[in-house]
Amino acid sequence: MAHTSKPILSPAEKLGLFFNLLVDLPIRATFHISRMLVISLIRKTPIIRGIAAALIKCMFLSFTPRQAQAILPTSRATYKTWVEAKAKTVTDPELRSRLKVDVQPLASGLDSAILWVGDRSKAKRVVVFFHGGGYVFTLSPGHVAWCWNSYVADNINTDHETAVAILQYTVAPDGPFPTQMVQAVAAVRQVIDLGFSPSNILIGGDSAGGNLTMQVLAHLLHPHPSSDPLLLKEPLAGAFIVSPWVGRDTTAKSFADNSAGDMISIAVGRTLCNTYVTRSELSKCEVKENGWIMALDSPAGWFGGLEKVVSSIYVTVGVDEALADQGRQLSQIISTQNPTLPLRLEEFAKDIHDGIFMENTVGIEGQATRAMKAWYQKVINKD
């Protein structure tokens, strides 16, 4: 699906969408919102966050990816709307000057672009951001708010002024693996071509964006044949990997324990994997380990040498999320294969999937946002 358009649904898809909107979604929403209200009360967590998570879960379950994309704004539209709306609420001229729509297309043929948050002409640091959404949902307002609140707003007019390069990538099923990896590598390359040294660049994202972060790191170590090698003169400053979706297996204990109270469930995980990875690629994975698609399916030693391409890694999971064990396993793999690489695994009590995204979606600066800010400041101030 092109970045400026939505999918054109067939008559059958339109009929299905009509049914899902009028019948399937209301039934699912009633059930999942009611259950999340009870869980939120028991856990003493924000009710609004629980309702938002339930609605996202219903979107995954009620609609096909193409139907969801027909309903949701495009990534570029979401970005433009958020930046313009935020600028109207800001009175400080310095802050407002960093809130301008700045879209930088990537190379011809990639059908992708960088959506800049902050002023890249004044920035000393750049965060290349890969949004989550299972590779099927477009950029959400909560992602843009996260980028502004965690990296840009607190560093204006400092030696570490930051701009965020949000990657607008092609969503599945129109863009299966390795489409997004090729676009992500191109985005990092383009930021370097703008004059930013790797030591002033961080990469990261949430959920599928965490997966994409690991794909870029894997490409730096083992260039994928679909994209030119990206040779760095020095390691990237850091990588953050939030609630990563990095494995096809849905039998982990955290899936069994937390699916009911999380936006991600066993059914959601299986559906997303089958949408993002083509059958031919899945068949290859069955006979040979593939560390590019899913980090937990990587061959032994695949991520050895990461310290040569990135200086610090930050992994976060919610204790009550279905993907918690994947984040823990990923951290263990990286640490075992790179014993000298600084890696921090942070587990947030009572948090579900993608805590920092959920906080910024509902307008709460909670534990995940505060922790991300602290880690980022530590990374950029280490020199």
C-alpha cells in the first residue's frame, strides 16, 4: 500500500467490513472492554489505559489488515495532524519552531519516507524510530507523542538537541518481509548521508518496531541480499527495543498467563505472523534458522559482535504482557553473545504490552516514559 493512499477494498471486503463494524466489533468490544475494566480494577491500573488496550485488541481481532488500513489514517496523515495540532497548543516560540511538518522521501522505488519530529537542521542527535502495529497498522498519534515527549522536547537548545526520524514504512500484506527492513536500512543510511555520525544516531521502536530494530542490527552484522550492506565507521549510540515481537512461538508462559489482560493474544500473534511473513518465507524458516525475520529464531552466535555496531541496548517489557518472555529471551541471547555490551532489561510492574506507547496514547507520563527519558539522557550525556 502506497504511503499516501489506502487499500482499495473489493466488494467482498467491503461487505465484510460492514458486517465487522456493525456486528463483530460491538460484540468483541463489549466483552474485551468489560474484562479489561475488571482487570484494571483488580490490578489498580489506569482504567483509560485498559479501555484503550481493549479497543486495540478488538481492531486486531475484528478486521483483516486491509480492512483496518481502510479505516485508519495513513502514517503521513497521522503525523501531519499530530504536528499541526500540537503546534497550536504550544506558546513557547522555541518549542513551536520544532513543530513543523517535514517529510523527506527515501530513494525512488522504496515507497517510503522519513517523517521528522523536531528540527533536523538544528539537531545534534537523531533517533530513527520504527513504529509498532504488527506491521499491519499505520503510525498512531501515541507514537508521535512518545517521540516528542521522550527525545525532542527536553533537549531543545542544548548540546544534545534531538530530532526524530520516524520511518513511514509499507504495511503488510502489501509489504511482507523484507520490505520494511530494506526501508529501515535506507532510512539509517539517509540520516548518515545528512551528516550525522553513527555515534550520534540511535534506533529503536516498539513491538513490530522492536522487531525491525533487531532486523537492522542483524543486517549490520549479516547483510541481507535484498539490501546493500551498511558499513558504519563507528557504532550507533544506542538501540531501544520496547515490548519486542521477535519470535513466532506463542507457547511461552507469558502468553498463557497474560493474553486475557493484554492487547496481544495468542490469536493475534499467529495472525500477524502469517500476514507479515509469506508462506514461502515461513517454509524456509521451518528448514533453516532465519535471524533476520525473528531474532529468537536466529542461529547460534548470530548476534555476536553487536558491540561493533551499537554501543548500548535498552529492552523493556511489561510484567503483565503476553510478549514479556520474548523480551527476556532476547536480552539473554544478546548478553550471552556480547558479554561486554551494555544492555539494560527493564521490567515494568503492572504494565501490559507497549507501556510507553499506551502512556502517550492516553496522555500519561508514567513509569515507562520516565524510564525511557532517563535512559536516553544517560546515553547522550555519556561523553
